[in-house]
Amino acid sequence: MSAGRPLPVEDTHCIQNPAVDQRSCVHLSATPESAVSPYACQRRTTLENHNKIFTEALEVLALNSEFSGNQGSCLGFRRAASVLKSLPAALRSPEEALRLPCLGDNSRAVLEEICECGSSSRVEEIQNDQRYRTMKLFCSVFGVGPKTAESWFCRGLKTFEQVLTEPSIRLNRMQTAGFLFYEDISVPVSRAEAAALKMMMEEALLFINPSATVTITGGFRRGKEFGHDVDFIIKAPEGQEDRILPAVIKRFKSQNVLLYSDFQKSTFDLRQLPNHRFEAMDRFSKCFLLVKLQMQESRTGRNWRAVRVDLVAPPLERFPYALLGWTGSTLFERDLRRFARLERGKLLDNHTLYDKTTKTFLPANTEEDIFQHLGLEYIEPWQRNA
Ligand code: UTP
Ligand code: MN
């Protein structure tokens, strides 16, 4: 305060715990915990996670809360895991967590136990719990969410076979495809496979509209080596966005590479902006696909595997907002919107950025423009793995 500006944090500013086992830990000297922001969009989170032992445990707790319909506690555990993922080194002691944001009593209790015993009894208990295991199994099927999984579990079903032979269960189209190609879909998609799919997309666009371009979004844009699907955003020439996806679907069908498609027409309407109520899905033209990817040889003896592919085609002037939204991670996006609203009085979603004070829309040509409007340092996609 006397310097009148923020100073670099030195060791003397940190509370040291003499009881800490120095062998198993790395010092957090460069970026002390006290400097960690409670907003994921103000943290740089790469894929290098020094706190896996803690974050994996917290994610089990988060999933368990989600399965129990406890959204608040789920978010609490996810936030805690996210903060730990952003640290430049492993946590040395549970006491250090006291100086970190977003780590509530429940999360800290787990860290404490892991620091002391190497594992958490609560997490082990959950992992052995029949309900948790069954819910996780059912939710691993494309088209099955926690609600459906729970209703199956409550009817006493525990295996896929029991679900598939239960006469009263009517699977929808998505779930039918999910079971049919379960073996393929449950194998993570590699970066090389994502690149091969991008070439398929480029080939299709060349045929449909050579001025349209395709960009990988989602986890692969953040540098992940594997994903559960491949996300693409299409940049179409002005006014062409609504024609592209039906044409891609038609093209893939004619090439006999489409196993499943769910096309969602655009419901985007400029006059309905800004949207004050957050919606999980945006209104752009999009589709959720199951695509045959040609391979040399596969485990199944076929020369292809099924891959989940998501496509979105926003209007040209909406592209930067949509790209930012589809790049994720989910928690990063959530905190961007929360930061915009609570710290800047602005509304951000996949469609637009709106200033509530001046009642104006803030234009953007790039993702950098959006960060700038929000007064945030630019965070590269590979630093958004919150
Ligand atoms: P994913 O679920 O594909 O996540 O959504 P991911 O980070 O790529 O993870 P893996 O690697 O596939 O497992 C990608 C992003 O797209 C956004 C999500 O919020 C997420 O950030 N998204 C998805 C939207 O913005 N709108 C949608 O309608 C769907
Ligand atoms: Mn993805």
C-alpha cells in the first residue's frame, strides 16, 4: 500500500509451515497462491497438471454430486479442482489451500486426507458405490444423461444387457446409436484422428462452398491429445451459414460415412439480443454427428471407426463469440460469463457481448477483442484448460 501499486510477492510474504514434508513437494515461489484469481478466466491453465492426485479426487466428488442432483456442491468441487490445475507446482500442504480461492471446507478436507494418507476414504467409498458406478456406466452412453441413468438405476438395472432386454425401455434414436457404436465411441479420439476428420470436412466444404472454412474447437483447440468428440466451427460467407450444415450432412450421407445425425436449425434472431437468461445451448445452426472414419485396421475388424463430431455454423459477424464459446473449457466459459456480469456489468454468451450500463453491443472481430472489452489479459486457447 505504501508503494501505491501491487508488488511482486516474495517468500517473506508467505506463511511457511515447518511441518511440511519437503521431499514430496515443489515450491510455489513464482506465482504464490495468494495471487490466484477466483475466476478461471484470469488464470492460465495449461494441460500440465501438477496436482492430479487432488484434482482427480475432487472430480470424483463433483461427478457424485452431479449424479445426486446437487449442482451447487458439484460446482464447488469443480471450481476447487480447477484452481489446483492452474498452479505452477504441486500443493505442499493442506494449509496452502487456505490461501487459495474456491477451496471450501469439503474440498480442503479431501486435500488434507490425501496429504496425510495418500488417498481419500470418501472418494474410495464413492468409487465403490453401486449407484455411482452404475450412473457413470450409463452416462457413458451417447444420449444418456444423469436423469435417464438415474431412472434406469432406480428400476434396478445395473448392466447394459439389463437395459437392452428390459421390455419397458424405449431408447431414443441417439441412445440407440450410442449403444450400437458404444465400443467405438468409448475409445478416446486422438489428435491424428481429429486431423483426419478435419480433412474430411475440408473436402466436403470444397465441394459445397469453397469460401467456407473450418476450424477445430473444443479440447483439441486447447491442445488436448485426446477427446470424447471432435468439435468444428464453420466460417461461412455472409448469409450462407444456414445452408452449410445440411449440405455437409447430405454430402456425408452420399459418401456413406454418416452413422447418425441430429441437425438443429438456427433459431438465432438478432432482435432477441441480448439474452438476459443464460441458456446451455446457443441458437446457431449446429449438428451432432456420428461419422465413419476410415482407418487402416481397427480392433473390430472393420476398416473404419465411429467418431462423435459436433459442427456449428454461426453467422459471420457472430464468429468470434461462437469460437470463444466452443473452445471451452466449460468452466472457463462459465467464469468468463460470470466475470463479465459481476465485475464488468456486461452480458457475454456465444452470440454477443452487451454492456448493460451503456446499453450497447460491443463489436468483435477476434477473440482478443472480446477479452479487451472485458478488461482481461488475453488467455490463449491452450491456457484455457480450467
Ligand atoms: P465438449 O463437450 O466437446 O468439451 O464441448 P471438450 O472441452 O471439447 O471436451 P472433450 O475433449 O470433447 O471431452 C466443447 C465446448 O463447446 C461448448 C461447451 O461449453 C464446451 O466449452 N458448447 C457445446 C457450446 O458452447 N454450445 C453447445 O451447444 C455445445
Ligand atoms: Mn469436444
